[in-house]
Amino acid sequence: MDALNNEHRGLLLKRWAWILLFTSLILSCRKEAEKPLPYAGFRPLGNDAVMQDTSLWGELNVHDPAIIKDGQWYYVFSTDASLGNLHPLGIQIRRSKDLVTWEYRGAAFKDFEKDCAEPIAWSGLDPKKKEGLWAPDIIKEGNRYRLYFSASSFGSVDSCIGLAEAKNIEGPYTYKGMVVKSRSGDGGPNTIDPALTSGADGKLYMAYGSFFGGIYIAELDRKTGFIKNNSEKPVKIAGGSHSAVEGAAIIYVKETDYYYLFVSYGSLSSNYNVRVARSKNITGPYLDARGHDMNELPKRGDEETGVKLLGGWDFSISASAGGYKAPGHNSVFQEDGEYFMVHHVRSYRLPDYWFYMNVRSFFINSFGWPVVMPHRYYGKKAGAAGSVSSVSIEGEYAFIEHGSDSNRYAHQSRIIKLQGGSISGFEVPGTYHIYDKRRVKFDIEGKIYDGLWLEQYDWEHDAWVTAFSAASEDGFCVWGTLLADSVSNNSDI
């Protein structure tokens, strides 16, 4: 009997040992799964199988992103677009804790066709053809989240901007009505691409519009979320006469006391590019670095209107490498004194359905203009970018001049060298000097550029490199990234 009891006791101990081992393995796997993959969100592109699984999307299939911080999470709301339209219609939602690793969370509306019946009917959308909503923006008023969205079909002015509300940022959202609407032939702006911003006066404004009629701005009623005074005409702040401008975003910068108007020029899958102008008043006029009014775009054209911050680029020394095209329709926000831009982009290497999101740091230079960093953000802010003394700006760089054109093909880089305050690689040698730790001034072929340099993650070469972004007083922007092969102090970075 004792032998049987001992055998039984032994079997129980073995069973408990296996249970404990199995539990520990599960917990270990769970902990491992909770850890973000190294450089998550910077995966190699081109694997169509990733597109078939929404849990793998991350920053993929993001078009026209709008960003908001809610508690510990950053949320991005974006257009209903993806390869095969596998997602439910009704505005895509993603979230992230670090602006790097993004998780697709589903649609804002529980039943898109039922909930958005009025804007669907007004704009003539056909949900059976997977025609969904476009270009949202999101704000929080009190304890409610307000989602503004566009309903339109490509190339049509039969459009509207709808408003929906929810108590939870991930929804489901309840449709409240059309904020503005437009019809072909009515002579007004195309009512798409809402962009919300608070003025220094505490009032809430919405910019909107596109190629058809230009970009306009109107005050909203904070209590209702709708236009405050429908008897007042909205103010035109950019474009008109079928000028290729859309995707407005406005941010107020206290340090300069300017409102900055960001817009996208061109065609969304070929020569899209991001431009900026500024004004002391939220309703304009918005002027570029040469003093040109954004309302003069139809008369002056792309090259003479707006400060071009980024367009198609290729840092590869080989022209056959491809590069990235059509960055645009950005959202901007400030956090802890630093600024961020969120936009979509495509690749010259891949079909146009490979669109995805980039998050970038940007800063205001001594001339009062934004300079957008060359590489995507990966958790290293300028205020915590490592010891300046341990990292040198010296070395060989791939250098990009963004120019002022709406470029269909990538602007190619050239090699320049920074050493001992001198710049080589141009016909006339230039100079540079560092000030205020992270600030840098360049004298390149007789033109002064001012900007910022810091360590950034070059995800294509899996290396931390020194990179800089700068702009001239007359609004020409340049980028530089240290050639990965010349990085010698990664351990310090």
C-alpha cells in the first residue's frame, strides 16, 4: 500500500512539475510576444502576404493619417484604403505607445453603411465597390471624441465632411451630421480633408478643401462641433482655380508666434510633396519664405509658391536603387516642446498599393521655418539624443537638395564631406559650424542654411547615423545622412 501511495505521490509531483513547466513556457512566450520586435515598424517592404493579415499591418495601408495623443497611447485615424480592401469600411484606427510599433485596431464605425447613410447618399458612394471614407481628423472636446471625415468619390465635388462622436476613442462612433457639403458647379470649395486646430485665442477652426476651389478655413462651435456661423463665408487661404493643393494641416508655434499651414501639392501617387507657409493670423494670409501668398498659387505655380519641405528622394548613391516617392497629406503635433509630422509615402520600387506611414521629427530653424528630419522617428528625441561630446558631425554624407519643384522622380543624393568646419563635394567649398549643441549653419555655394543635426536610425542600413535637416532664409531645404559605411561610433550613439 505504501509503495502504491509513493508511486501515486511521485506521479502527482511529476504532473505538477509538467504543469509548472508548461505554465512558465506560456508566460515566457507571452512576455516575449509583448516585447516589440527590434526596429518594429521598419520591416522590409514588398511581401504581399503581409497585406492579407490585418494583425501584421502596423504602419502599412495608412493613407492621409491624422494623429492624436490619448493617455499613454498615440492614435492614428486614416482613409479606407488597402490592397483588396480586406478591412471593414468606416475609417481605420491604429495605436502605438512609442510612435514606432503600430497596431491596427479596426474601424471607427460599427456599421459603416447604416451609420453613415446620409454622407454615403450625398456623395454617391457605393459600399459594394468598397468605396469608403477619406482623410479624417480627430479631436477631444470635454469627455467626447469628435471624428471628422470626408465622403467623396475620386475626382468628384459631390462631397461632404461628416461629424461623429464617441465616448471611447476607439469607438464605435455615432454619426451626428454633415458639417459642410458641396456639389459640382456650386463654385465653392470641395468639402474634403478636414483639419482641426485651436487658435491662440482659444477658438476652434477647421481648414478644408482641395484642387477644386482651394483650401478654406472656418470657425467651429466648440459646443456642437459644427460651423459656428453659417452666414459667414469661409476664408480662402490657399490655391484655387484647380491648383494641385490639398491635405491642409495647421499648427501654432508659440516661440515664433506664427501659424504654419502645411499642404500637399501634386498627384498622390507620383509627385506629391509637402509645403509650408506661415501667418500671424490663423485665417491668413499665409506667406512663404519669399513673401508669396498661398492664394497666389494659381498665378505663380508650384515652384514659386510655398516652402517645399520634402518630396521624392533617394539617398542611395546608385540611381537604380529606387528611393521613396509622393510623401504627403500630413498631420502635425507638438509634445514636450518637440514637433512631429505624420504622413504617408510610397516607394519607387513597389506598386502604388504599397503606401504606408512615416513619423518624422521636425524643428523650427533660426529663420522661423520648419526643418523635417531625413529619417523616420525611432524613439530618440533631440532632448535625449545622447552625449553630444561623444558624437561628431564629421564624415561623408549623402546629401539631398529638395529644390522647389513638384518632382515626379526622386531627387538623387550626392556625396559631401564635413570635416573641421569645411564642406567638400561642391564646386565651391563650403563651411559649417555647430551652435547651441544641436544647431548647425551651413554656407553652401554662397547660401546660408540653418537647421538641426542629431542621431537617427537608418533602418535601411540597420545603423544609427548622424543626420541633418536645414533650410535657407528664402525657403530651400536640404537633408544629409551619414553614409552607413562610415559610421565608426555606433556604440556611443
